[in-house]
Amino acid sequence: MIAYQTSGEAHRPGRIEVVCGSMFSGKTEELIRRLRRAQFARQKVEIFKPAIDTRYSDEEVVSHDHNAIPSTPLDSSASILLLSSDIDVVGIDEAQFFDEGLVDVCNQLANRGVRVIVAGLDMDFRGAPFGPMPALCAIADDVTKVHAICVKCGSLAYLSHRLVQNEKRVLLGETQEYEPLCRECYQRAVAEEKKAKNEKTSQ
């Protein structure tokens, strides 16, 4: 008797999938797509997001294209474990806003046989690794880096350039506050901002 290994989502063991990139790159869109596939396969799905993210909805994960899926807003990553018993697939959006404990939470879930799908910004507006995302990328079974298009030149975007004068690391915003830029256009924009700032202070 020959046993054949079947591929697909139905009997996939626990794993961690990370979808990362800049703003406007389709991270949440991809997260919702994967979660809806799991729901269609009648898998038990639970979705979480940081409570601070209320840009489009208090209780839904919503993409920039306004696709939405119900979610549970949380203040702490530890709560994910408490709310994920008897679940096949866990989705986590805007993971960069969660605490560093999210890394251990995702590992525990995957070790329990849960498929964990995480979406988030891998870098902040300065280009520095953001929150628990670098560690999540390191432990993930699969990492998908998606790219927005640079609004200046049309190349693949490198990060989200902040358009407003605010040095806080966490600043929720949309197209009025951020724009996706490639590495070259970002460096040029930062140089121009620095020059304008120096000219202003010298006046």
C-alpha cells in the first residue's frame, strides 16, 4: 500500500506566516484573503488587532481598499492565547503595535497546531525595524514581503515616509500623513526636509 501526502490547507500543521511591508502595500488585503480562504474551508478562524487602531473601525480589520473582516481589538498580546482555544487559524493585523510578547504567543499557538497569519509594518517611518515584527520574521515558517509603489518615481517602495512634523514613533494615519517611497526618493525627501529645517532655524 502506498501512502500519498496531500497538499493544501486542510491538514496543514501549526505554522507562522508573516506578511510585511510598507503602508499601502496590501498587507491587510493579503491577510483578509488568507483568512477568508480558511473560513470557506470551514476552519475555525479568530482575528485580532491592536485596540489603538481605530482608523476605519473599532472592531473590524479593514484594508485601505475598505475590505473588512470582523476582529477582536486587544491591548495585550497575552489575551490572544486566552481567546484562541479550539481555533484552527489565528489572524493578527498591525502586529507592529503589539508588545514583544507577541513573538512567544505566536510560537505557542504554532506549537499547538494553529496556523498563525501575521500582518504588519516591518519598518517605522525612519526605516528602523518596528516592534515585534523583526523577531516574528525570524521565527516564521513563511515570510511574504509585499511592496507599495513609490509615489515619486514608480519603483517598488522601500518604506512609509511621514509627511507631517511629528517625531512620535506611533502615529496612526493615511495618505495625508504618509506616502510610500523607494529608497532613493526617501533619502532625497529626508535631505530636502533637513535642508528646509536648517534654513528655517537660520532665519
